Amino acid sequence: MSTKVSDKSVSITGFIQIVAFFTSVLSVVTVFDYLHRYIELFSHFRLQYLFASLTCTFIFLVLQKYKLVFLMSVIVGLNMMYVLPWYFDSEGETAKQYAVQIKIIHRVC
């Protein structure tokens, strides 16, 4: 008895291409988050889109798929445009200045 390999199997490269496709589509669609509230809900995952696009870019670079590396580099830039201001403001100050200070006052009776 011979075992047949299914033609419907998905390779790792195909899976990464699917992840890259959905990351690209969601990254571009969420630029227009002011159009509808459901699109705005997807814009809350920009940090995850950035990490996914960076991972896909690195994998495509290793696999020497340079057209996909270029596409994902554009998507990385698009996501970084939104994510980096969360951590660095326009004057170059970090969010550490705005940290809440907690003071504990202990009274001994």
C-alpha cells in the first residue's frame, strides 16, 4: 500500500506568504480607520502588525524573495509611522517623564 501525499498541503513558505498578505491588507486598511468603527477596531493591533511584518521581512530575506522583502519593508515603514510616536514624541522625550509616581506614607502609632 502506498500513501498518497495530498496536493492541498500548505508549505511553510505559503503560510508565511498568507500571513504577509493579511498583515499587508490590514495595515493598509487601518490607515482609513476614520471611515468606520470596525476598521478602527483593527487599528488597535498596529504593534502586532509591525512585529508580523518584520518577521515576514526577515524570513523573505533569508529565502531570497526580494520582491516580497521590498513590499514588506514598505509595510514595516507604514506601521512604524504609527507605532514609533507612541514611544517617542516630537521633542525626542520618552514616555518615562509621564510616569506616575506613587508615594507611600506610613504612620507609626
